[in-house]
Amino acid sequence: MKFLTEERKITQNDLAENNGKNGKPAYIAHNGKVYDVSDSVFWLDGDHMGAHEAGKDLTSEIELAPHREEVLQRMKFVGVLV
């Protein structure tokens, strides 16, 4: 039997706090989902190649990116943005 678990709720403040600076994880949000991008070589210290910063909702930016949202499937899902 499969049990449903409650998804972790991440507030805007939690998201902003986890910006990849000072040893903190680097979280980004997209379409209401929050991902941990800390282990990505493209997100060093919460900075994505000088173009984007972690700790933010990047939905509109990702819509314009050449790679689209499929790249997020490789990242760790941590919760939903509330």
C-alpha cells in the first residue's frame, strides 16, 4: 500500500533564506515547486552563471531560458511554495 505524505511547505522567506550564500542551500522555485540546486556546478554560491540568483522564484526566467524546465527534473525537489 502506498501512503501519501504531506509535501513540505516553503514560504517566500524560507526561499529567500536559502540563497546559497554562507554555506546555506541554494533553492529556486518554478511553478510553485521548490528545488535544491546546491549540487549543480552551474549554481556556485547560489549564482547561476552570473544571470540568476538562488532564493527566488524563477518561473518567468526559466520560461525564457534555452533549456526549459526539464532541467529541473535533475534537481532535488524540496517542497511547494506557499
